[in-house]
Amino acid sequence: METGIVTFFDIKACGFYRLKKNAEELEHKFGDADDVFSELEKWLRNKSVEESIPWDVDTHPLRNRTYCRGVAVDDETKDRVIVIYRALGSAKGRLHAVKRSAAVGASESETAKTITNDNDYIWVEPCYYWLIPEYNKIASIVFPHSGADTARMRNYIFNFVVNHGDFGRAKNTTSFSKARTSYSDEDILVSKTVFKFDEDGKECNCVFKFLTEITKVNKPGENLLELREDITQTIIRDTTVARTEDTRQPLLRLMSNVLSEFLGGDESKFKKPKKIEVKIDGAPSEQEIKDLLERNADDVDWVDVGFVLKDSTRPVWLKRYMARTSIFIDDSDGVEHLSPEKLLSEIKSVRNDLIQAIIYNDSSNDESINVAEA
């Protein structure tokens, strides 16, 4: 059995918006997530995984490659599951490994490499996403055998739309050179695609946007940013590994080393986790709190950051402000990747339970929890 951690995101924008000087000012004109993912499903039909990259790899040889396993749709709820593959190794398919016992700073690199381009396999890591149009959400699902990369998923969808979709509209792509950074003389080629939209005889240019934001837990009817003024201390917790001295007799140490070669043992019992806790007076800025939420949304193993509030001794932990739940796949051992159809079927069987994580945190829900007592 495998356990997947489900993290929910609000879809702040997915469709075509009027082109404006102020890019943050959104004026929706047409299209939605259902339209976009329906077109993606059609485009992927009869393609191989290798053909599922939505941009020209010859034009962008250094861009990290992203593939798609497929899209499955539930005709009843309109939910969709999309599985993307993020390629491991370099853009040219080289995969490098280093010997685990290699010393840090050693003159010899002790590396091995393999070339995958000329073989039948592409080294990848799957990333699973669940689109929920009914609640205007999308969720990442992370299993022990998979990862999550929401920014990469959004970028994949964006490139599909601008390179392969027209959604019944005329579109125009222009390219121009732009400085890579303010400190570099090198220019990069930038493309901008606009879609024509006619409304009552008035034509305007639209651009595609796909923006998401971590679904935040409301306790009680407040979000973490609104509690910032009451934060008196910030706590950062992490762990590292400390080696403990092997005090056994030399003969026993030798026997352990010999047996480990034959039996696959390790020296983990001579390593122990070391807890680290750093306390900082004061509160992070609003932007720092937003960055903490966004940066760690896909990281289910991240330890935590806590905040001590006025008139309270118990910290409020950041993880509690991310809407998360779990899904269990009984017949999965992590050896085979899950197909979109398989994962969608598993989601459908427990959908109501999973959705509770959204409903509970809906701002319209009057039930609340006292933050100071949580």
C-alpha cells in the first residue's frame, strides 16, 4: 500500500485575459480550466511520451524536458487527473551518479553516467495532479515513488496552449531579444503569443494565464497573514544527521563491515537524527510568509516553521495553514507508476472524504477553531 499526500491549490486564473500594461489586473474574456484540459487531452491522443513535449526541443535544447503520461476525465464530475513526467538528468539525456562513499572534496569525482537518448527509455519522475472544476481547485498528490512540481506543471500547460492551441481564435506570436539579466550582455529570445477576441464588434488582444495559489486553512475565519501583527516569535525546526562514535571492539567492527558486504547491512545505527530549533524574535514580513507557503507547498517532508502569538505559549505551525489530506492506494507498491485512469478511479472511490479538506476550510463555513488553543 502507498500513501499519497494531497495538497490543494486555488486556481486564481486559467483562461484568456485581456492584455494590459498592469499584468496583475485580470480581465477574463474567454476559456476556463475545463476547456484547456479538454484540448490537452485531444492533443495527446495517438502521441508517444517522447512526442508529448509541447515545445520544440531543437529550439530550446537546454530547457528541462517535461513529458505527459496522459489525462483521464470523469464524465460525471468533470474531474481530471493529469500525470506529467519531469525528466531526470540533463536536457540531452545524460544521467550522472556519484559513488555514495566518495569523500567530499576528493580529487577523483568517482562518477558514473549513462546516455538515455539512444535507448528505449527516458529516466523520469512522475508528478500527479487532480483538477476539480466544481471547487475551482487543483491538487498535487505525492507518493513515495513520485514528486510534485506545480510550477513545472503550470509551465507545461502554458506551453501547450501558446504552441498548440487556438481555441477557435486567431493568434499571433512575436519574438524579440531580451537581456538575460541586468548583469549580463547576453540576450535571450522571448516569444509572446496573443489571442484575438471580438466582443460586440470591439477587438482586443488576450493572453493565456494559469495561476495557482496554495489553499490556506482559515482558523477562525482568518488566514495566517491576518495574524501577523500578533506574532511575537518565529520558530524554525529542522533535522540533520549526527554520527555517533562506534565504541565496540575492533573485531566486532570488522565483522560488521564484512557482514554488511554480504547481507546488505548499513551503519545507520551509528547515525542518529539531530533536532535543530532556531527561535527568532518578531514576525516575517507578509511577502516572506507568502513565500514560505508557496515554496513549501510541494514539499511533504519539510519539517516546519512555527509562530508564537501574543498571550499564547503554544506555537501555530505553518503546515496547519496548508489544506492537505491523504489518499491510500492498496494495490500499489511504488514499482509501477500510476496511470491517470487508475488514480482517477481511486480518487472517485473516496472523493467525498478528500473534498472535506476543501469544504472545512471554505471561508463561508461559520465553524471555527480558536487559534490560540489549536
